[in-house]
Amino acid sequence: MRTIKQEHYFPVIIGVHFILWAIDLYFYQGSTTEVHSDTLFFGELKGNLWSNTHRIMGEVFSSWVVTVFAANFLMATRAKWVEKIFGGLDKMYMIHRRSGVIAVVLLILHFLFVPRDLTEFTIGKPLGFYALVLILIGVVLSAAPVFKRKIKYHKWINFHKLMGAFYVMGIVHSLKVPTLTSQLPMVRVYVYGMALIGILAWVYKAFLYNLFNKKLSYTISSIRHFDNDIVEISLDANGNQLVYEAGQFTFVSFDGINKKEPHPFTISSHPYDDQLRFTVKALGDYTADIQTSLKEGAQAKVQGAFGHFT
């Protein structure tokens, strides 16, 4: 199966948008103006369609944001078929992280370019601003290394889950204000279709994931400590063993640690070994707790395996 590489992913997203917008605008017969509307930098809107390219670009930016975030929520489901498209969960998460940053830049550009009617209040207007601020905070906390190091892992992951709620606020905003997108049939179907996929993916990951994904039960059989805050954890299967390949990783939760949110660990054992083994270095609060809190005989839940060698 052919995979989408990072250097191809963003041109594809951009290209699809430009094609759909160009086709719809070519046949569009309506107006791009609104009464008493202006933008932060470009003044009042004019009657001619192509005199209002800033308004068009403002909505193009917002449609990019909707679809990029929708794709990110789909990636977050860890679905095997999605992982295969991107050539492994590790590569997919790299795109996921960079997409979030790019989406925030596009969201800010949308805010600067899109017209605003200051004479008429609708519930969608404050929702849009709140969504902008909350998504901005969420992406900064999620992607900036300085914050990821300082925030406890379980708090970081729980806040990250709220991004879906902020996304829904943004979608409601777009439905409650006049938009050019709503008047363009191809763009409308594409953008709101992707929005629906994104919302469903977020609901699945945030609330239903653990119900539909099997976790394998393991028992810690030995713990070996090495220099430089490195610990080797060996586990015995309580039932079915994990099937994996060299270089893959899993999501593991340990009963000996208060935060039971699964954490990704690369598998250091051989696929034909009887035991499952992880070699962990203390790099954050979760991995630091492993050094002191885990005990032999403790239970673990394993999900996976993910990732591919290329």
C-alpha cells in the first residue's frame, strides 16, 4: 500500500482546497459583501468579487483549519488503516503535530482577513473568538517542548482531549455567521463533510476508544536499573501475547503508577522472545515515576503494536 509522506501531505491538502475553491468561485453568481462589514486591515468590502480577495482568502484559511484539524482527529484514533496510509504511527504523529501548528497560523490569518459585521450580534461571533483563543492555547501547550516538559503527562493528555470541544465551538461559529463557504456547493460539502469526520473521530477517541480496542494483560516479572536513569522492564503475558515486529512501539499503562493513561514505549525485546521488554530512560514525570514506583508483580495493560520500519 502506498503511503503519504510528510512532504506530500501538505501540498495535497492545499491543492485540493484551491481546486475546489477555484471551481466554485468560477461559477459563483452571488455577492461577497455584507452590510457594514470590514476587516482589520483591508477596509470595507467592495461589490466586485475579485476586489474582495482578502475576504475569499479569509474563508479559504478557515476551511483549511477545519479540514486540517479533522484529519488530525482522525490520526489521533490510531486506526490501523489510517496508520498504514501514513507509513506508521510515529510518522503520522509527526504530521499530526506540525499540522496543529500550521492550523493555528491559518486560524490567526482567518481572524485577520475575514470580514466582521460590528453592527449585528450573533452567538457565532463570540464563539469564534473563544474557539480561536482556546485552540491557540491548546496547540501551544500541546506542541511547545517547554510546556510539555513542565506539565504533568496525564494533565497534558487530558487537556489535549479538550481540543475537540474547542473544534466544535469553531464549527458552530461557522454555522451561525454568514459565510461564503455556505454558498459554494463543492466547498460546503467538502468542508462540512470533513468537519463531521473530525467530530466523530474526536468523540470516538475521547469517549469510545477503550471500549473498542483490546488491551492485553501483562505482569511485570523483573525490573533492572542501569546508570543514567535507565530501567529495563520485563513482562510476562497473562493470556494472549502481543504480536509485533522489530522497531515497533506500544501504549502501556501500569497499575503501579497513579496515572493510568497509556504512554508510548518502544519495544526492546525480540519478536520471538517469550517476554515483552521495554528499556525506559527518565525524560519526563511519567518515565521518572517508573524509576521509583513500579514493582515486580504489578499489572500492565498493553495496546499495539504500532509503527513501521522503512
